[in-house]
Amino acid sequence: MDPTAVSVTFDLPFALTALAFVLGGALLGTISGLTPGLHANNFALLLAAAAPTIPGPPLLVGAAMLSAGVVHTFLDVVPALALGVPDADMAVMALPGHRLVIEGRGREALRLSALGSALAVVFAVPLAIPITSLMVWLWPTLAANMVLVLLGVVTIMLLTERSRRARIGGLLAFSISALLGLATLDLSPSSPLAGDVLAPLFAGLFGAPILIDAMGGAGVPRQDDPRILIPRRAVLLPAAAGTLAGAIVGYLPGVSSAIAAVIALLALPGDDGDRGFVVATSGVNTANTVFALFALVALGTPRTGVLVTFERASVPLELPVLLCSVGIAAAIGFALVLVVGDRFLRAIGRVDYATLCVLVLGLLVVLSYAFAGAIGIVVFLVSSAVGFVPVRLGAARVHLMGVLIGPIALWYY
């Protein structure tokens, strides 16, 4: 027998067990994606803590975590559109997405987001190996100059603002949020759940200000036509740009999907407007999951909360199984956006919007306490005040990602 021959076998019991774990993870990702202020990372922390008691191999626990993360990246657009409470990954899309909802194009926005995420998986998997090889070669230089790299990212973000007042507002928002991150990220609060200050931080920075401002609005208008009104090129190009930007997020610490989406759209010809924004942001968010997985294998550096928990749960990095989990979860997430998203928009349109905003704010307070105790509520209130800074000065909310970039830059310095 030729010793170099490759044989392929199919283990049906293992495949069925793996599918059950992936479906379970997809359920968790659905809950986290549709819950305002709740991130898949929070579920990943809980799942990692419970991993020793879960019957089944650690590899399949990892597949469930990964599935939760992927499905979340598809579904987090739904509350971002309907309620304006994105997590940090979708923060940049809240305003462009809202404009489409106000125009009655929310169902189209959902489909654009689903296409952006699905195409990102299709593009990212074949690109992951060559881009990972390039990043392995570049990483020593990047790591040695990480402060300059992050400074360059911040500079680009400020230059995208269209007025001097907005640039000053963006710089102020970045600086204050960076100080907030330095003051809070090292806290280890006692709490009923995971002791994680990221949940109240992001809920306050990116959720509460939008909800408070929305209380006097008219709510979600009727959403009728689901047709996509832009040509195929205007979907494919932002999705491809978002995929490449997702590689940046997968390898550079502190650079969020929101930041990468803004940079990606600068590279596109013409003006694809709000629809291109939705496609690119969703593409970055999902592609990040694939590239971050390869970054973990190649560099040993987890770049997402889900992958951080891989180490805690001692998940073996077997790419074939994990990539299959990503593919299955992406198919599930795509279908759920279309089925659940439309119903979510209809349901929100039937209720009193001011009352709904108050209820969601209450939910964010509860989540802040659940994940960080009494300190979490304080962090939520302070970060909510900071979240108003860019809005009141006419700058983009994405500058609030200084909450991560600032501490990371200081650590590398």
C-alpha cells in the first residue's frame, strides 16, 4: 500500500453527535443574537465553565461554542435594526440600518445582512490559508510596531469624519472611552454569572444612548417589500471587502468589526450607501470568526471571546470538524435571519416604542448585574454617559472602541 495515500472514512455516530452539539450551539447563538446587549462571548464563558460537566468530547463542546458565535453574527443585526441596541461588532451599522428601517426597507436590510455574512464565509474559507501564511510572516513586525499600527487605525477613523467638529468629537470619544477601558477592564467583579465587565461596558456605550434617544420616536414603521434594490455587484464588492477587513479583525487586537467595516468601505469604488454598509459590516463580523480560528491555530492568539474559551475548555484545534461546524452554523444563521428577522420587525412594529425602550433598558441593567454584579451597574451607567459624547458632537460611535484599543496599545507599549 502506498504510505502517502489518503483515506476518508465517515463515522455516522460521531457525525450525528457533532451535529447535535452544533445545533445546540446554534440555539444559544440565536438567543444571544436576538437578546439586546447580550453577546455570544457571554454564552461562551458560561459554556466553558460548564464544559467539564457536559457529556461529550471537548472538541464537540468547541464546535458548539463556535456554532453559537457564528449564528450570533448572523442574528445580531435583528435587534440592531429593530431596537438600535447592537453589540460592539455591529455598532457602526446601527445608524445606516436604522435609515433603511425608517424608509420601510428593514426586510431588505435583513436580507442584505444575511447575504453579507453568508458570502463572507464562502470567501473567507479559501482565503484563510494564504492570508494566514502572510500574517505569520508579518506578525513579528506587526507585534513589534503594534502601537503604531493601532495609532494608524485610529487616525484613519478620525479622518473619515467629514467636519472638524466631528473629528474633535471622535478624538474626545476615543480618549474618554480609552480611560474608561483602563479603569474597568482589569476588574474582577463577583456576580451571579461570569464576572465579565464587557457586557455592561458595551451595553452602556452602544446600547443605552440609542434607546434613550429613540424614546421620543415613532417606532418601527410598516416593513413590506423584501426585494433587494441594488445590483449584484453592489452586494458582492462590499461582501468581499468586508471579508478582507475581517482578516484584519482576526489578527489585530483591539480592531473591531465596526472599525474594519469603515475602512473596508473606503476602499470601494463609488458610494454604495447604507446598503453597502450593511453588507460590509455583516461580512466583517462573520469573516472574523473564520480568520480568528486560523489565527488561533497559527499564532496561538485567540482574538474573540469564543476562542478565548477554547483554551479554558481544552478544545483541540481540529480544523476539519470546526470548519464544518462553521459551515453548518452559517446555513442555519442565514435561514434564521429571514424567518425570525421578519417576524421580529413585525412584532416590534405593533408595540409602543417608548415602553419597549424602557423595558430593554431595564434588561440591560439586569444583564449588567448578572455579568458583573453591583460594579456592573455602575459601569453601565458611566459607559452610558460616555456613549452620548460622539452622538452629541456629530461623530461616529465607532470611536468608542477606544475602550479596547487604548488599553491594548498601552499594553504593547
